[in-house]
Amino acid sequence: MSSSKKKNAPLPASSAGLLRFFEDETKGVKVRPELILGIAGGIIGVSILIRVIFPV
């Protein structure tokens, strides 16, 4: 009797909503997060390098 209750138990609403959100396909440019972090790190590195080479 306890096994049938476990099989018919509903999923939590937050978990089901989260899965549904990530399954949706959106239009637009898809960019990997690693690329964004690399570009941001590169910009930070270049700005630090400029400050070292050309001190004010």
C-alpha cells in the first residue's frame, strides 16, 4: 500500500516549473557562458595592462 502512494505522489510545483522553464526554446543568439567570462576577463586584463604601461 505504501508503494502505490509513492508512485502516485505529485511532484513539487517548484521543481516542475523549473524543468519546464529550461526546456523552452528561445529565439536569439546563443552564447556559451565560458565565452562571456573569457571576454570579461580579457577586458579586465587589458585595462590593467594599460594602467601599468601608461600610469597617470
